[in-house]
Amino acid sequence: MGFNTIVFSKDDAIATIQLNRPEAMNAINLQMLQEISTALDEIASDNNIRVLVLKGSDKVFAAGADIRDFVDYGPLEVRDYIQQAHLMGAKLNRLPKATIACMAGLALGGGCEIALGCDFRIAADNCKFGFPEINLGVFPAGGGTQRLARVVGCSRAKELILTGEIIDSQRAEQIGLVTKVVPADQLEEVTQKMARRLSRKPPLVVPMIKELLELSEHLDPTVGTMMEREKFSVLFATEDKTEGMKAFLEGRKAEFKGK
């Protein structure tokens, strides 16, 4: 399938979605949300893919929602846009693969919200982050008020959303908004290195870990640990568990096949 607002590619076990609206600083419109969602469906159904890298260009990750569209939206139109943003964000957050946001330049508003749906956020040292929506008379509604607080804590989330302040990569790392900051000229290399490392992890275990961690914020610890017990037990019926433990005892690297 061809895409107009993203570039979708696969390289062995690693899939890449590159935001591709350079004329609009990768501003997120309805078509981009729908195309990302379609690509995520394909990634989810492809057992050969184990990692997703989501990136922009070396100058901008995404400058937020496309305000040129928003200006003329009425309540029902904007509600549909937000609904699409939520659907896409949920797919990304629940993707049964490891996900990495590779971020350079500007990552503002909706761009930052998309990155929050990833498991890891690797940022170039030139990256700028923020939620300036309040200065437009609105707030980050693409999942921002929900996911940001879980990542950086409620107090930091209030600070960023209520002030609309733009922060640099170093500050973003300090408050836990990004996983790692690297020199801009090393961003691609570091991201690919992590992606390859994650691609070698057992593919049956990754979605279990992601699901348990997500549920840990909502479930009573007693229920959560019961689920942990059951999922852990299931893994002892897999070939990958046997391979992993044998490889450890034999002093070699395991080769996981998702069986």
C-alpha cells in the first residue's frame, strides 16, 4: 500500500515509520493519523517484525497537529480528529512489539504525544519538547493529559501543559520524558543499535511484559501478581524458554524464534 504522509519500510525484524510532511514540519493531519494506524496494523500482524522505529527528519520529529486544519474545524470535526488520534495512540501503545521514538529537532504537541506511546524515546541533543496548546486556547488532547503524567509524574505534567514551556533534551531526560539523549550525528546509529538489540529478545515475552507493566498502573497488586504468575507459567511451555536457558548454561547467545 502506498502512503502520502509517511514512509513505511521493513529491514529484517525492524520496521520504520518515518513521518513525511516536510512542507508542514511533519504537522499531524487526519490523513497521517490514518496512515500510521494502517501501518501499525500491518506491523502487528507480521510475525517477522519485532521492533518498530518511529521517526521524523533530522530537523523535526513533528511540530504538532496541523493548525491550518484546526482553524476551520467545528466541534464534531475536531472530535473525529481526536478520536482518530486516540485510536492510533492506543494501537501504538498496545503494539505487541518493542517501539522506539527516534527524535530530532522539534517534538511539540501532538508530536510529543505520539512519542509518548512508544516504549523508548531516544532524542538528539538538539531536540526541543513541549505542549504549547494552552497558548492556542486548547490543551493536548491526543492522549497527552493521560500519558504524560504517567511518564513524568503529575506535577511535571502540570508544569509542561499549563505553562506551555518548551524544554531542551537535557531537561527532558532529567524529568524522564526521554530515555536517552545522544549527539545529533549519532542518533540514527544509537537508535538502530537499540532496535537490533531489542529484535533479538524473545518475541513471545515482549508483549507479556508490556501488558503487565501497562496493567500495573490500574490493577490491585494482588490481581497483578496473579496475572504475572499465570503468564510466567505459560512461558514454560515454549521452545524459546528452553532455548534461552540452555544458551545461558552453554555460554552462548540464544536464538529466539517465537515458538
